[in-house]
Amino acid sequence: MSDELSVDQLVGKASDALIPLEHAVVHKDIIDDWQALCRLASAEGFDLAIASGYRSFDRQLVIWNEKVTGVRPLLGARGETLDIKLMQDKERVFSILRWSAIPGGSRHHWGTDLDIYDRAAVSSDYVVQLIADEVKEEAVFGPLHSWLDSRIEAGAACGFYRPYTGLSGVAEEKWHLSHKATSQCYSRQLSERVLYEFLAAEPGLLLREAVLENFAEIFLNYVCCYEQ
């Protein structure tokens, strides 16, 4: 892929490197490694499936704004429902960031990151929730993630790793895999200045003032700190 990326590519407003895969859209450069990982999983009895791949800036903006307004539930660190109406603006921002990226700062904007599950473990009408209770050792997707744990720790997961491991502000998301080589091309170029200037000019972002006032902390703990 090109070494130089446009701002639109970095923040989820361009789709030129994306192609459809299953029911999702992903970056073209991750396809071969994803299919290789699927073959390894299949040999162990798992059927890897994508719950979410590329997500545009506009889609992430809707998710963010619906959490600000209470249309979507806001969850705490343990998965409990919070009342956003009782919070000051700064607390609202950081509560949302625990589970949802700032629009323009989501790794899903690149098509390099996937939310995954084991299709073989559930019926066809099962609604995947992407919550911690689904990925515990004894839970429905626990066996898949125990297997992935061992592959990732051994550096044998076909170039994929987990960027969200609970090391900083973002909650641990075992279902979130990132294609390291491709995602790093984006993360290296999504600087604090680039994202700040982009969001400063985005009128549709609710709580924009609170975001910009706390942007250095947001960028450090919720955008740039998960590359390994």
C-alpha cells in the first residue's frame, strides 16, 4: 500500500483501498492473512466470521452522537448501564470513549481491524453482542478466544493481534483483531495534530468543545497507545 495516506483515508472518509468480504468491508491488504487465519481456525473446529470490519466516519459519528444523547446505552467498566444525563461534559466524553472510539480516531476507519466471532458456536439466529460476557472462558466464544490467545502469544496468528487489551482507557475487547502490518501504516500517520484539526472543523460532533479541551489526553490514551 502507499506510504502516504490522505486525511480522508486516515479518518474514515475514503474507501479506495476497501473491498467486500463476507458481510463486511475490509482493507484489501488483509485478505490473504485473514483467509489463512480462517483455515487454521477451521482445522480446530472454529468458523471465524466478521461481525464488523470497516466503519466510516459518518457511521462512527452517529454512534458517538447517539451515546451523547442517550439513544444508545452508555456502559461502565463492568458493563453496567450509566446515566449520561447525570454527568458533566468531560465525564461524558471519557465514559463514551471506554467502549466507543472518537469519530475520526477509530481503527475501524482503516478496514484493517475486525470484530470477530465463532459462527460454529451459535445458531443462525444468534445476535452477536460483542460484550465481555461472550468471550469469557466458559462463555459461548470462550474456546475460540482461548485458541486465539495461544496463537497471538506465539506470534502465529497470521499477522493479527489484539490492540485493545485494557492497558489504558479503552476497555479490553478480545473480539477486536488488527492486522498489524497494515494498521501500522495508518497509525503512524494519524498524528495528534492531524486528528485535532480535522475534529475542530467538524460541526456535527456533539461534545466537540469538551473533546478538544481534553484532546491531548484523549489521543494519548484512546487513539495512539495500542500499537505493539
